[in-house]
Amino acid sequence: MALYCKKKPFPGFGHPIMLTDPRVNFLLDLYGDAPIVQKAKALGMLITASYHIQANIDFAAAALMLRYGIPPVAGSAFFWFCRLPIIIGHICAKRRQPPFGLSSSAAREKYRDVPNVWL
């Protein structure tokens, strides 16, 4: 934990909207038989207990990539490949209506207390 938590914010922890990301437990439980995933789960629980922040989907994705032997250097490329359809979907949806059903000014007001590093 000392190595992982050298720099804040911790990669893979916290979520700008959800206090808890339900996808994390689902994925880690589904593929949690590997020792590397068990270590990731233990690290996640330790960080949550120490800093009161929850692991997010990026943490789960990193644990699963390690489980399947995908080198960490490929993580960024894999991340963008997986997120591209989501980003395109958000762009298309935003053209039709405001994100989350809120105008930009209403969203800024609603989420003004969210740490800027998450935005």
C-alpha cells in the first residue's frame, strides 16, 4: 500500500459520481480465483479502510489485465480501446440532450463539491 499510495489521487480509486462502483465487486468476484486478483482485492480493501475511498472500474480492469498476463505498458492502449465506444456514445447523447439530464450550469452547481482532479 505504501508504494501504491505514494501519489494522490490513487489510480483506480474514487468515482466522480458514484460513491461505490458496483462493477468492481462483480468483476473481481467473477474472476477472483487468481492470486493476483486476490492481492488486488486485498489492496483495495486496505486502501478503502485507510482512506475511505472505494476502488473503481479502472482498478478492477487493471487487476483483470494482470490476471490474464497483459503487460502494464499495454494498459493505456487497452483502456482507450475499451472506452472509445462509451466516449462516442456520450458525445452523441450530449448532442441530443444535456448530460445526466442537466444543463451545464445545473451540473456545475450539483457537482461543485466533487474534487477537481476527478473532472
